[in-house]
Amino acid sequence: MAIFIQLFILLPLAGYLISLCIPGKKEGLLSLTSFLSTGLNFACLIIFIGYWLMHGHPTLELRTAALYQTNGYEFFIDLCLDKITVAYLFVGTFITFLVVTYSQYYLHRENGYKRFFNTVLFFYMGYSITVLSGNFETLFMGWETLGISSFLLIAFYRDRYLPVKNAVKVFTVYRLGDLGLMLTLWMSHHLWHENITFLKLNNAQLVHEHLQSHTLIGVFISLMILLTAAGKSAQLPFSSWLPRAMEGPTPSSAIFYGSLSVHLGVFLLIRTYPFWENQFSVRILIAVLGLSTTVITTGIARVQSSIKTQIAYASIAQIGLIFIEMALGFENLALFHFAGNAFLRTYQLLVSPSVVSYLIREQFYNFSPRARSMEDSLPKRIEHAMYILCMKEWNLDSLMYQSFWNPIKWAGRKLDFLTTKRVLFFFIPAYIIGVLCLNVQEHISIYIRGYLPTLFALIGLVMVLKSFAERSKVRMSWLLIVMNHFWVVLAVSFNENFKYDQTLLYLSGIIICGIAGYLCLLRLKYLEGNIDLDQFRGYAYEHPKIAFMFLISCLGLTGFPITTTFIGEDLIFNHIHQNQSTLAFFISLSFIIDGLAIIRIYAKVFLGPHVKSIYEMAYRSS
């Protein structure tokens, strides 16, 4: 029975690959392919669930492939199916099938018709990998797929300023969640000394034995899991990204941010529940986070004038309640609540255009005064203050910028003295000296050698900070990102057992994608002249092939699971020692900012209003 689990990943993958080969002008064939692939997957799932229930609904596990193996480390794809997977897979498959059917007509003759269905099928493949994952490594593969497909769907109207701007904003929050997941992978390697599967986490005795002697490590892993879940499910202080994500088409808003993607933080909490269920402090923190999110976002939802924003904040409030249910240990109730909230928000978003047009007409004929609400019982000063706070969404956007992004941008701007020549004439010789030190490290004192990995990781972080803050030279920004990966490898190479074949495994994808991306930028520079990062240029309209090749290069450079670099990233964290928390933080932060800098380059150069356009563009949202 377990062998059939992979079918629910292979069918979406096949549908996605077939849709890529269909010309954009053949709308009927594109929609038919999407309809058949999702419909066939849904039919197979119904049959499988019936068969699974008849045989006593056992927990199934399938280890499909070991992609890399060395002493003390193994990267393998593991799939798992239980009641959690079945609930998420059923809801996701049904809603995807529903949205694909709806979108055939809703997006008829839209310029990006092919792009939309390609991206939805790509998202569904990532969603299936995530909910079927049997370990953190497999989950991270699906997690990354969901992140990039989210970015592409929010920026669907890529010739407009606001969708592209908000897509970059949402991607930044997703990368913060990735930071938590990376640190979870790092510390899990040291706690379990293996790539632990979720099935093993259900062994209460095994978990208790490890956490009894490693209490602080257990709390740290739980907090990183909570950070990842809060970012993905738009809990405080990350709640403001969800309304911004509604810039895409209504069907993508329904499938992503109303129903499926936004509930994957809950999925992560449910999947890892056996690990943190006995950590009382973590459960209290989850409950407090869920309660505060529910109270604040309920107020915000009640005063918003945009129907999508209302639905977004209402959904966040319900997810906050699901967090509380998980903290109280009501796992089955949380699954039921997830399904109900997902179906309701999908319905609300799909009918929202009709509801809005109906209400606009109705207000001219049937005026109804505002009904008395619970806020009217408050003192007027408090009522008005709460109203203004909720209208301003509690300044959550400003809070994120002031506490995280502005300091990073400030640090990057302090590096403006780093020109291309200074980078080449200082950092390349410094790197060569570092490589020489690596080869003669037995002659270096142990005290100095202990600080070298952190120093090299810091240099890499400085380079990627400069790349993120760069506002003009795109090619220098790209080279700094590539060089950051070389510094990361050098830093980890000073630790034991990180051999040259592992270095090659990591850097092979970086070198290939780095060269390919640089060639794309050179070609575009030759064709257009000015490709600086001072504004959105929208060159994807004129040069779609270059834009596509550059996007592939961006994905490879960020460690997306299309090159061996993805395995190399996990391998790097496996070789960071438990007492090297500063090194782990520097490397994980450089990976996060690295991804943001890459997506920013892609968005600035290829997306947004075309630089040659004669029409005015709106730069503020309503």
C-alpha cells in the first residue's frame, strides 16, 4: 500500500511538466491538462482513502531514495501518510481541483493564462511534497517550492508596480520562516545524530530519552519550529503579509492565502506535536501567540474596506484559534477546524467579485444603518483609539521594517565603500589566503583556528549585506552573492570531516547557476544598456527567454532543489558543531539575505512597469 503514496506527487509533477510544453495560445488544452491532472489525482485519492480506511487506516512510510550518503550523514527522501496527511491532502486536492475548474473561465484571454496554470500546478506539487513529507529534509523541499510559487503568483500581474512590490515583501517573510527551519535542521542533526523521520518522533520513549539530557536544545528546536509556523501562517508579528499577498488573481488568493498555504504552519505544529507536547513553556507561548493574534486580527478584519483584506485577517484570526487548540492538545479538533476554515475562505474569495458588485448596486436602493456592535459599549476614547489602530493594522508593517529590515539595509549602506575594484582586489586575495590557511591548518594554533570559521562566515555575510543594499550595479550584486557561497564553504571546511567532494557537491550548482545568471545579465546589458537596480525595469516583457533563464539561475543560486546545492546546504549545517551557534547564525542569516538579494535582482530587472512605458503607474495601494 505504501508504494502508492508517491503517486500523489508524480501525478501533479506530470501535469506540471506537460503544461510547460503546451503553447500559451492553446487555452483549451492548457485548462484541460490542468483539469485532468488535478481531477485524476482527486479520483485516485478518494479510491486510496477508501482502501486505506478499509484496512484499518495504518500509518504508512515510504523511503524512496537516498540522494547522498557519507560517514554519519545521509540525505534521503522519506514519505509518510497518516490521518494528518490524509486530511491535508484531501482538502488540498479538492480545493485545487475546484480552483482549476473555476479559473478556466475566470482567466479566459488573460495574458498570463499559461503562466497561471503552470504556477498553480507547480504549487500543488510542492504542497503535495510538503504534506506527504516524512522528514524535515523532504518537507524543506516542498517548503521552498511553495515559497517561489507564492512569489510568482503574487507577481502574476508583473507589469504593475504593487503586485511585484508586495510579492517581494511576502517573500521576505517566507525567508524568515526558512531561517527557523534551517536552524531546526541544524540542531536536529546534533540532537538525534541522524536525519530523524516524523514517524520516529511518535516514539514517546525515544523523544523523552533525548530531551531529558538536552532540555535547552529541545526548547530551541521547538522555538524555531514555532518561528517557522508563525511566519507561514501569518501569526504575530508577521500578520501583515497575508493581505499584501492578495495582489494576485482571485483564484490564486483562494488556493494560497485563503485555504492551503497559510495553513501549513499549523501542519508543521501538528506534525511535530509529539516532540514539543511535553514542553510546557512552549505550549504556553503557542497559546499566547494564537490568542493575541486572534484578538488583534479580529479587530483589524472588522474595519477594513477591502473584501480581500477582511477575509485575510479573518482567516488569520481563525488560525490563531487553531494554534490555541494545538497548545491545548486538541489535535483532531485542529484538523477539523483547518478543513472548515479552508473551505469557507475558498468559497468567500471565489464569490467575492460577485458579492462586491451586488453590494455596490444594492446600496443605492436599500440603505441599512450600522447595527450596534460590542465596541459601542466601550468608552468613546478607547473605541476611537482601537478603531484607528485597527485601520492602520496596528502598524505591523512598520514594526517589521524598523525591527528587522531597516537595520539590515542600514548595515548594507555602511558598506557603500565596497566598489567592484575593491571587492576584486581585496576579497579575492583574502580568499586565496584563507584557502592556504585551510591547507596548512595543522600549523595554525588551535585558538586562532577556532575563530577562523566565524570570521570567514562574517565576511560572507558582509558581502551578501552589500548585495542586498546595492541600488545600482546589478552585476556586482550578483558576483557578491556568488562569492558569499565560497566564503561559507571555506568557513565550514575548517570543521572536521568536510571533504573536497562535499565542497564540490555544494559549489557545483553555485558555479553553474552563477555563470548562467551572469551571462544573462551581460546579454541584457548589451541589448538594453541600463539594467541598474534603482527602479523596476520590466524587461520580462521584451526578453521573456532571458527572464526565464535568469529565474532558473536564481533558483539554483538560492539552493532550490534543482541542483546538488540543496543537498549541500543541509550537509553544511550537519558539519556546524553544536557549540558554534554564532557560526550557524551567520551562515543561516547569509542564506536568508542571499535569497532576498537574488529575488530582488530578478524583480528589479525583469518585473514591474516597463521602463519604456509612457503611462503613469500607481505606487500606493488603496
